[in-house]
Amino acid sequence: MVQATHIGIVFNPSKGARDELEQAVAAATADAGGPAVTWHETEVDDPGISATRAALEAGADLVLAAGGDGTVRAVAAHLAEAGATAELGIIPLGTGNLLARNLGVPLGRVSNAVERALTGEARAIDVGWAELEGPEVSGRYAFAVMAGFGIDAHMITETDDDLKDKAGWVAYVESLGRAVTVSEVLDVTLDFGDGETEDDRAHTLIVGNCGTLQGGFTLLPDADPSDGVLDLFVLDAEGVGGWMDTLKNVVWDNGLARAFGGGQKAASSESVTHRQLARLELTLAEPRVFEVDGDDLGEVTRAAISIQPGAIRVR
């Protein structure tokens, strides 16, 4: 049964599939008494904020984000910031589809995603916020999956698609060797907001609301998008020994051993630190490219990370 009286579709036209989406929505609502459906296209310089606002102003109580990670992030950002009661349905049309993967939204068939969005039960999830300052970017940005700097974005972009399809998370191990050449360890000051300040060194720092990347690769094994906290991953590997320790930590300690042992918390090591937090302010000794949900925003030197618990309801 369709759980909506007005469906607002925020659609990224660059992803195509409009005909397929129209047919899927029409088929799913044919016996639902005709809920209103309005379309709101995104623009190149506005991936969905204005379109989501228009959908809400039109009366939507269910907003479908039809596009890639950028579209989903923009829709989630506006719903969270506006305190909207409208629920979010995800129609994944991108290549990463990170939030969809973490929430188990069907991939590959638009009709299956539409069916879930229109009839599924909603759950409240948290939204993270990153206030950034630097030579290339300044502003406040939402993230539903992960934000940070270092090799995480490079692991995503450098991973061979064919290998990823065949080998899943193992492909990310292969990409790690190429990704490490683009980043260096630097000094970073971490302020956890409770009087605890730490001077550290980091190659990669990621704060996550969800923990899984493409191919089933889990970087933050304790991450739960509904638990009201964010998960921190800090990597300071240097030299062969450091990277061997990193591979052991990611692939074995928090991967295979955890899968078979079950239940244990994410383990830290000499090169990898895991912890949970509600807020974090970080100051970098040198500018680094910062990413949110897979989108590179530009170089920053400061970032203030916080969480908005139960900010949106997603089907």
C-alpha cells in the first residue's frame, strides 16, 4: 500500500531513466487512489536543495531523491535543515549509491527501489554536518554516509570497476597501494568538545554515519546511522610496517575475524584508531581536500563536525 498523499520527485536529469521512473511510479500508484505526483529537476549548480524546497512547498509528504549520491545528499540536507516531516525515498541512479547501499535499498532496478520507497516503513536516521574553512571552500555541508580527508575518496575513485564487480571489497585492497601515493601524514589537532584535545598525525581521517563503501567494503564496522553518534577512523600509517599493520587491521581484525567472531567492537592498532563521538573540531597543519559522501569539496584547514540525531526519516 502506498504510504503517501503527495509524492515529490527530485530528479537529476543527467542520470537519465526518467521514462523508466515515470512508468514505475505510475504502476506502483495505479491502485492507490491517485496520490499527487510532482516533478522537480535538479540543476548543475544546485544538486537538489531548491528542488526539495519546491517539493515541500507543493505539499509533498514523501520526497523521492532520484539520482546519485550528490542528489541524495542535497535532499537529505534540506529535509534535515528544514526540520521537515516529509519522508525520504531513495531511487539510486548513480555509481556509488552509498546511502542506498548502507540502508539496503534495491540497486539496479528502478521499479524495485520505487516499490520500497512508496510502501516501505520509514526509519529515523542521523545526519552529520561539517562546517569547513580553507583556501578553496567555506560553508556548512551535510553528509549521510562519510566525510573527511585522505585515501578514502581516492580508494573510491581509484578502484578498478571490473575488479570491484568480481572481487568485492578485495578490490579496495588492490587500490590502496595506488591511493597511498596521493596523501602524506600531517599534523592535526583534534578537539572532541568535552575538554579533551589531542595532537595527532594523520594520513586519513574519516567521520562516518554509515560504514560500508561499494563492493561490500566496510571501513567503519560499528557505524549505525540511527545510533546518535558518529564513528571516527584515523590512519597514520608510514612505511611498509605501518601499511602492513593497516591492512591487517582493516582486512583481518575488523573484517574477516570480526565477521566470524561477531559482536566485538572495532579494534584499533598502532596505525589505525577507531572511536565514537558526537562532535569533533579538527585543525590541519596543511590544507587537504575534504570530501562528503564521495564528493570532493576542495582544500580545507579547519572542520567542525557534529551530528543531528534522527534528522530525517528514510524508507
